[in-house]
Amino acid sequence: MYDNIYVGLVHYPVYNKKQETVCTSITNLDLHDIARSCKTYGIMNLFIINPQESQKEIFKRLKKFWKSDFAKKYNIDRFDAFDIIEFVPDISSAKAWIEKKFDKIPIVISTGARKVAGSLKYKEVRNILRRSFPKLILFGTGNGLTDEVISMSNFHLQKIKGVKDYNHLSVRSAVSVTLDRLIAEYE
């Protein structure tokens, strides 16, 4: 049903606890946990968005391991999930990658844990996802996407609401919850 949805895990530009713009580091757990969630919900590719060459080298080493024969025997699910991961230096590169495949610029949907004026409800974004054009859903690491990223997005998805005021999910959890709310079909 969805053959044109992509996810971007943004490491730059994101905020730290002091609301300063920073670049965060990739983690092995984020890579394979988010890739497995993406694969489960039919996401075409997961873009790891990080401009640092040192982080690209770490990614290459992790991917080399998780695509090895040893890893295939050790954990086939992680082995398979790494097929959909692409490393790009910035959001523009992820958009260009998608545009090249579809000959259309993708719409960008940003996410986050803070309240943003004009955010769309999950039902509204589900309707957008059903349309034929490509979509890129961005998730921020650290303390979330910068205002600049949110402003350049076509849409912003409302924050995940739990049952209490506490709201501090890991990005791995946020991706899983969001994809389930947007894509899963319930009876």
C-alpha cells in the first residue's frame, strides 16, 4: 500500500538540552532498532542524516558487520533490516535521493516532542500518506529537530501524547509509535 514513504533520522541540525544547535552521534541501537521498525511498516529507506565524516566511517563499519555472513547467522532480522539504511550528509541529500527515484520532490513531515503551532493530527497525516507522491518523515535525535528544520518542512506531526504529562521517549520508541499510528490498519 505504501511504496513511497521514507524516514530520516536527523543528527544535524538538532538541539541539545540547552537548545543549542548540535550534531549528535549515531548509535548501533538506533540504527538496527529503527531499521527493523521501518522494515516492519513498509518504509522504503531509512536515511541516517549526519554531516560528519567520522560518523560515516562508524556507520560503514557497523553496516559491514551487520551485512556479514556471521551477522546473518547471528541475527537474520538485523541483517535484513540493514538493507534499507542509507547514510547521507544532510536533509537536502535525502530529498534529492528520493527525487531521483520518483522524479518528484518529496513532501517533508517533521516530528517532535514539543508543541508546534499548526501541527497536524495523525488522522490528517494518514490521509497525506495515502497520496501518490513521495514522503519523507523526519525524526530528530538529541533534544529534537531545530526550528529551522520544522520551518522547512511541509507539515509537522503533532507530538505523541501518552496518558501522563511525562513525555520523553527515545527516538527509537518515537519512530515505532509514530509509524504504528500512521500506517497500521486496525479492525
